[in-house]
Amino acid sequence: MAERGLCSRREADGYIEQGLVFVDGERITTLGTRAAPDAVITLDTGARAQQAKRVTILLHKPMGYVSGQAEDGYTPAAALISATSQVPDDKQRFHPAFMRGLAPAGRLDIDSTGLLVLTQDGRIARLLIGDESEIEKEYLVRVAGTLSAQGLKLLNHGLSLDGKPLRPAKVSWANEDQLRFVLREGKKRQIRRMCELVGLRVNGLKRVRIGRIPLGDLPVGQWRLLRENEKF
């Protein structure tokens, strides 16, 4: 079910226990039930109704906030989600239920800013941070130091972190002191570490796009809901 994008693995367990899953038209209530590769798997209307109520939030994270749980005295980005920080043109207004099960779909370092996605929807979390995710993340990175042509080539492909080769990236100059990075993975402090390997120091990092969703003019510290017509 997770591989087909119907829901997350955890959600699948819950739906099966509630009797909200059908395999080839047969209601399944036993966890671990096997299904043929070509089986037709569908969700009951009750499961789809639950999914429709789940929200996904786009936040312009400021520096000084951690993406996930509070750590070392730093405040989690989710603490910024409130009625007063929501952009005024959202049709659906903040409700405390938005915070139930809300989790970041990806990381953004404490000293970085830009677009952070928080979601209640396991399908979106899997799409953005699953092992097979191909969703692009775009960053503007202010750097200091000298970058050779070979160094730029290595940033695009050829570097390794933690003993593992990185996926090919798209790295180019945005202006005289900023690089544009487009990645399809998100290792911890990846861009900063990549830059260190080619002799650069990162002075500023901002995520400006995830998939087809740009940061746009969302003000720092404010958030909005992902709209029905928006897809990553």
C-alpha cells in the first residue's frame, strides 16, 4: 500500500485494523496479509475521508529553529504554527487539530532558512523523504572562497559523504557569491559538507523550492496550507 502511494506504512496498519482496506474486492482486517503483485488494492470511503482532512503546511522557517523535536534548548519550527502566523489569504483558518500528528517532511538545519513542509499526510511524507523519493529540493547558497571548474564539477557529481557516493546534483552559479543547488536527497548538513570538500565556506543557505512548490513570497516565520490544486 505504501509502495503504491495509497498511504504510509503506519497508516496502512491502522486502516487494515479498522477494516478499511480491500484487496480484489475483499475486505482485509488481518495485518501482514499477503497480496499478489497485480492485486487491486483500494481504500474504503472512510479511509479516504480521513485522508482528505489531513493538512500539509508550508512554513518559511527562520534561522534559529530546528526542523523536528526540540533539542539543546532550541525551539522546533512547529512552534511557529499558530493563528497569528498564518497568511491572511488562506481560506481554511488555523485549528488546533492541525497540530495533531503534524511532522516535518524533511530537515532544514537550524542555521538555514526557507521552505519547510510539515504534514499529517503519510503519502506526502513518503513522497518527499521516502528512500525512493525523486522530488527536487532547490537552495540558494551564499559562499565564500574560490571554486575551481573542477570543484564545480565535483559538486555536480563525484563527491561522497559518510563513505557513500552522493546522487548527481545540479549546481551552478546564481550570481557572483551565490550557488544554486538542486538535490534529490537530504543528508544531514549535506550542502555545507559538500562545500567544505571543495574549499568553500557557506555563509547563508535558503531553500526556495520543493518539487513544484516554490517558497515564493511567503514571509519569514509565516505559513500557509498546501492548496488542493498544488502537487509536489
